[in-house]
Amino acid sequence: MIAHVVLFRPKPELSTDDRRRLSTRSSAPFATFRASARFASAIASPHGAGYEQSMPDTAEYLIVIDFDDVEGLQTYLPASRARRTGRTVL
């Protein structure tokens, strides 16, 4: 299994509505792509653990897509909107 992990922080000027749409936009290509085993997205949620203060503040969102093999990942990447979304929101 191959895990494609994306951590990102949107541009500060991105509106609240656009931030909400990030999850939908990120998962849209996945909905029609069948060579992957799992798609998950999450928003960072600090919970008061002691190690949080020592960690860099690098990402607000996390996306993980698990593929059965490297061929699935290689097929997905050109078909996804990842690059266009990245230029728009990051």
C-alpha cells in the first residue's frame, strides 16, 4: 500500500466559505477514481498535549489517500486537481 500524504495551510486571504470547500474540492477527483483504497481529510485540532508547543505550526489541513500500488498513485496524480487547487489556495 502507498500513502499519499498532503499537509497544507491555505492562503490567509481565503474566505471562510472557500476554506469549507477545500475538503469537497480535494475529494472530488477521488470520487471517480477507483484505484485507491481510502481517502481521508481532516482539519488540525490542537488538544492541549504537551508536545504541541514544541511542534512547528506547518499545516491546518491533512489529506491522506491510500493506494493499492504505485501505479494507482501515478494514475491518480495527473488526473487530480491537486496542482490547480494548490496554486489557488496555498
